[in-house]
Amino acid sequence: MDQSQLYIKIYETKERLSKLTDEYWSLYSGLETWYFWFNIASVLISFIILYLKIDKNRLFEISFFGYTAHILWSNVDSVLSHNNYLIHPHPISSLTPTGITVTAVLFPVTFMLVYQYCTNKEKNFYVYTIIVSLIFGYGFGGLSSFLELLKMHKGMTLTYLVFIDIAVAFLSLWMTRLFLMFKNRHH
């Protein structure tokens, strides 16, 4: 098979997969299902809590931390999903990335508030991150797995999710500190 034929085969397979994904979402994750409303509630409640609790004086710093966490986890989730290690069978929409409620909202908001708390109260971010990652990974991950909002394959476990949570939070912290250092040097 030459390059052009292989490209056409990939394209056609993706078209079939897209139709199957739309059909699956309509039947099992759509407006009539509790999965849909759980996803909507997760997003709305997270944003409401964030709006009420975020330190408005440090809005851009904390948001930068959260945005970094969102981008990192979304990319990790994309790779894991693409390779069938981690599947979110009930996304908020068939048009959005599959783990958007967790990777784009729940994880970043949770860790934004951890970052804010630790930096405001001079607490050890690393210790709090490990504790919250254990709770988030085993607690929320376990619940998500039980409720079939998350399926793991190919040896993926909740323990790996905990390690990914920790790595993403630490990298987000270091990126935020790096940008704060840049900002402070130029003011």
C-alpha cells in the first residue's frame, strides 16, 4: 500500500469512527442520560466554586497555574486515550475531547485551589499535592471507574493516575514559578 492509499484508509476509518462515536454518545451519553447531567454539573459546580474562592488579587497567576495543569493533563489524556490506555466512555459531547470534564475543569480547579491555599498559607505544596493526588486519583478515579465514567486498559491503574496527577501539578508549579521569576525580573 502506498502513502496515498494508506492516507485514504486512515481517513475513511476516522470517518467511520466519528460516526460510531456520535451514535454511541447519542445512545449512551446524551441529554437523556445521567452521565450528561453529571458532566454538566461537574463543570458548573467547579467553575462556581472557583469563582467564589479564587484570590482575585492573584487571578492571573493562579489562572496561569490552572491553564498549565489543564494543557499538560489534556495532552497526557489525549495520548493515553489515543492509545487506549484510558477511555472516558461518556464525554460531555461527542464533539469535545473525551476527558474534558476531568482534564479541563475538575483537575485544574482542584489544584488551582490547592496552589492558592499553599502559597497563601505558606504550606508545603509538594506534600499537599501528594495528599490531594491520592484522594483525587483513588477517590475520584475509583468512583469514576465504578460509575463507568472512566475505563482503563493495557495495565493502566489508578496508581498511574496518581503519579500523573503529581507530575502535572509539580510541572505546573515549576512553570508558574518560572513565569513569576520572569515577571519579577522585568519589574
